[in-house]
Amino acid sequence: MSKSKTEFHLDILEQEIRHGSFVVANYYNGDLQVCIVDSLTPKMVKVKRILANSNFYPKLKTKYPKDLCVINNSDAITMFILKNAGKNAR
């Protein structure tokens, strides 16, 4: 059985996440950070914060692909917001 290297994952908008992609990821307590993809594992994505203003949190974090959003296509993000607007409204 040969191990194949993971080339990409799909984010919440079904966009490809590749090594070097810019993504938005939530850090502790819902803190959104702009990150760059450092590496891919078969199940998860390792991201690195690019605007680290503190050394309190680790700069490298492993996230599930569905918890990320690639920020290279603004049309897909706008359609996702319009489609899901009001789903979590109280």
C-alpha cells in the first residue's frame, strides 16, 4: 500500500485549499485570523497566522478543512453569505 500525498482539501465553500493559500481561520474564542496554509495532512490543514501580534497563542495550528475559508474569490463568499443569511437569526 503506497501513501499518497494530499494535494488539496475543500473548504466550507467547496473551494480548493492548497499549500500557500490564504485562508480565514478562527483561533481561540472566535478570534478570526488571516492565515497561510503551511502543510496538508490527509485529514487536516496546518495553518500559520500571518499577522501574529502576540506570542500567547501558537503561530501554527491544525484545523479541519470545513472550518476554513479561502479568501481568493469574493464572489463565492458573497453568495455563501446571501444563501445562509438568516439561518442563525434569532
